[in-house]
Amino acid sequence: MLSKRVFVFGFFILAQWLACDSDFTPVNFDPDAFPAAPFAISLTVGDGIVALSWSHPKPGEVDFYKIYRRTNLDTSFAFIDTTAALEYTDTHVNNEVVYLYGVSAVRNDLEGNKTLSVNVVPTIFSVIINSQAEVTRSRMVVLTLVAPVTTTFMKISNDPAFGASAWEPYSATKGWTLSDGDGRKRVFVHYRDISGNQTLTAAQDSITLDTKATILSVTENTNGQVRSAGDRIRFTVITAEEGGSATIDLGFQRRGIRLFDDGTNGDDVENDGTYSRDFQVPQGLEVTNVNVVGQFNDRVGNSAESVEAPGRITIQNAPDPVILLSPENVAGSTTTLRLNWTRSNATDFSSYKLYRALSPGVTNSSGLVASIASASTVTHLDDTLQQNMTYYYRLYVFDAGGLSAASNEVSGTTGNNEPPDAVTLAQPDQTDSTTFRLSWTRSMADDFESYRIYRSEGAPVDLNEAPISILSTATTTMFENLDLQQGIEYHYQVLVFDLDGLSAASNEVMGQLK
């Protein structure tokens, strides 16, 4: 009752006031003077952005539009901006906050009614291919689709224009087929919520599709020249891809030699798809005219067809040297030295060659003493020497490829010949009236040449005369002197001669026939 009385009283006062004012002119209210409200507000959202668009029945009669905004925590709308277009982009919003927009039209300073949008939440929308992998060898990938819980639809395409792509129910993951052909591939996704709001720009991710590996060329730098242990050979496998692995084979003798694309081990430039190595030839590796074959696996496991280098490789290593032992003198010879050495273990052994000189510094240009074709022969008698001379030796081992290794150098001195030891001559033994039998001890001289028996009629025995007999066998130690006369003193001596003509005389004996 109180409110009605107030209202009546107020109306009465207003009527009295209007009646007393003789200058008052009634104003006729025209509702058509206000512009119509916008309709069909559409929202698109993104990362820290909301875009609005709308329609108006008479857009030509509108001077501008006023934009209002509030959050779900605000009690009223706040005016934020004006625009003459049928769209507006709000970049002053925070992700994960609920926003509501109002749009009104203004004409001749008269503002029409606001039209309200549905709630919208700006957020980060994304798509992830194969858990952010950089590369894939298969066109079939898995997409991880990141959108708020209010998302109900998604549209996926390999084309940024989306072409004939259609909306489909939203799911957090989806199998997808990339476009054909190796290279960088992109996938684009639009999202839409239950209110029809969709993303302002398409979320996108990219991945490299790599379904094959290729070797462009394989090279080596020997230029046909023979290499040996310790030498370096540059091997190169050129591809179009970094991050893979490359190897080369040397025929069947050495396989899987790793190459590098990291700027080390002879590789010039890191991660340029050229795999190289300065390969140091190890001891024991020998190959003859073998091919060099390159292999390559790219970073996703594709294997390229093997490619052969245009050149061939020959690696020959000199055989290991043998050890030459000090020469030995040979008993009974002053012109011979015996050489001994360790056996060669070269699998491609060809020969031993023994060289000799009269001064230190023997080489394979010195005098050749012997060439021996059997690896098992490890001794040699050098019997063409002079007495009391020093000789220097070196032994070379040659392999089938003509490579050689020199032994240590040794020296030996031949003997200075001494006369043989004298034998002991026994007293003559008369065997009949005209014969004496002579006997003596055996000579042990290694260089025995002969026994020479001398006789004189009286002492001393004249050794300048011709011997009565020469016996060339050291084991013969008896001689019968025939046709002698009685009454004469016969004096005898036996001389032992060696091969060098040196001699030693026995004791002198005498006999007289009876």
C-alpha cells in the first residue's frame, strides 16, 4: 500500500507541475529512431584471442557498433571498443577465462539494444604429430589433438585451405595419413565447441616424411696406388641426409668400416649428409684390387641400395723381418761362416735373400750371397770367404708382392788357418828282409789333405826331397816300404798337410834291416 500511495502522490505532483508550466511542449517518442540490434553473433577463439562477427538487418544505416565484454566473475558488462565493421577481434583476453560479449548498433548517437553472445573460452589449441617426432618413415601417423573439454568437433586436413575436409566428432588421438611424397609435411586442424564457436586459426604441426634412403656416390682416394700399414685412405659416402649411419666394405677382407658426419675422423663438415673417414691401414691387412662398397641407413631406418666406388684398393704390407743370428765359424774351415735366422711367418712368403759386405751398412744393393725359396730353410753356409776377414750380413724377407723387410745386421770373422797337429810315428817294424812297416797316429785335422812320407839314408830326413808316398785318407795310418837293402840306416818322417797347404812333421825314426 505504501508503494502505491507514493506512486499516486508522485503522479499528482507531476501533474500539478506540468499544469503550472505554460511553456511545456509534449515530446512524441519514436522507437524507429533507434537502430535494430545485431543478430547471429559468431565467435572464433584462439591462443589469447577472441574474434566476433555478426549480421545486421540494415548495416548501411549504422554509424558504428559498440562492443561490451564481461567474464563469468563480473556483475555487469564493460564497454571495450567500437568498430564500423561487422566484426571485431579482441586480443586483450586471458586463456582459460570464460567471456561473454555484447554488441549494439549506434545511429545518430542513439544506441540500440545489445545482442549477447554465447560464452567463449580462449585457449591454446594444438595438434602434435607422432609425439613431436622430427621425422617418420611411414605416411601413417598418430595425431594428438589438444583442445578444451568443451570441444565437440574437429576438422583435419593436409591442406591449409581444408578443401573437402568435414567436421567430425572430437577425439584426443586419431590415426592420420600424410600426403604422398617425401619431404616436410603439415597437418592442420580446426576445433569447434558445442555452441558453434570455432578456432580463429588452424592449429598445425609438421613432420618430415622419409620413406627411402639414397647414396649419391662412394669414393676413395688411392688413385690406384698401393697402400701399406700406417697409410691413410679417405673413404666417402655422399648422401642427401644427415643423422644416418654409413659404412664401407673392402671386398670380403674388411667389412663395416664406420664413416662419420660429425666433423671428426676426417669428416670435413658436420651434419651435411657426407659421411667420411681417414682410415689408417692396420698391420696385417692386405687386399689386392678389391672393390669398395658403401652402405647407408638413414635416421629412421631406411636402407639405401649399396653403391660401389669406381676405383679399386690394393693394400700390401711388408712381411715381418726375421732375426739374423751371429755367424758361426765352421770347424775345420777358415773360409766358411754359417748363417742362421728365425723363420718368416709371412703367409705370402716368396724368398729369403742374404746380402754381404766388407763394411757395416749392408743393404739389398750389397753383394747377394744366396736366394732361398723355402721359408723353412733357416741356415746357409757361406763358403767362398777369405781367411781372417770380417764380413757383414743382412737377410731380407720378400713376399709375393715384392715387398721386403730387412733383418738386423750381423758380422762374423773367418779363422786364421793354423797348421794341423803332427802325428806320432812309431819305430819301423821289419816284416821281411827287404821291408819296413811304418805306422802312426791318426790326424784329426778337419781340413786334412794328405799324409806325406819322407825317407833319407841318414839323419836328418831331407824334407826337400820328394815324398816316397802320399796318402789322401786320414784313416790310413800304415805304410810298407818295400825293396830296401840291409845294412843301411833308413830315417823316416810323416808330414800331415791341410787343405791350405800347411803341414806338421812327425817325430823322426830310424830303422836298419837285419
